[in-house]
Amino acid sequence: MKGKILKILTGFPFDGEVFDYYLNFEKKEFRPWTELITEFKFSLDIPFFNILVPTADTVKFNNLLGKLLKNGKNVLLSGETGTGKSVIIQ
């Protein structure tokens, strides 16, 4: 599989796991999710359970959820309590 991908795309991720990267279609290369993390700004006006600290995982799930919903796909998020599933869905 890697051989076929390397014929089309550059920068195949050999470090970490393939899930640590997203595909930048414009540049035709793999990029780490960490580069899309925005700065966290705490606000006292936001209720505690609506706070979402941006991490590679929250950025990844938010991005994938958005793309799936945009294309009319059904999505079920599951995971541990307090990982931001409800906030990402909202």
C-alpha cells in the first residue's frame, strides 16, 4: 500500500502512526494533525462542559466529522467520558 501511495503523494509518514497525519489534497502530501491545533483561549463566560482544549485528537475528530456530515454520511462517535465528543458534535 505504501508503495502505491508514494507514487502519487510525497511526505508519507514513517514516524508515528498513519492516523497522526491528514492528507493535504492541494499539496498532495501528508501533514501532521498537530499543525492544525489552534491556540487555547480560556474564557470565564464559557460553561465548563462546553470547554474544548484543542489537541491533535480534537482537531482530527472535528475535521473528520465535518467532512463526513458534509457528504451526507452517518456518524457515531464513541469514547471515554470527558474527551469532547459532545462539544465537537455541537
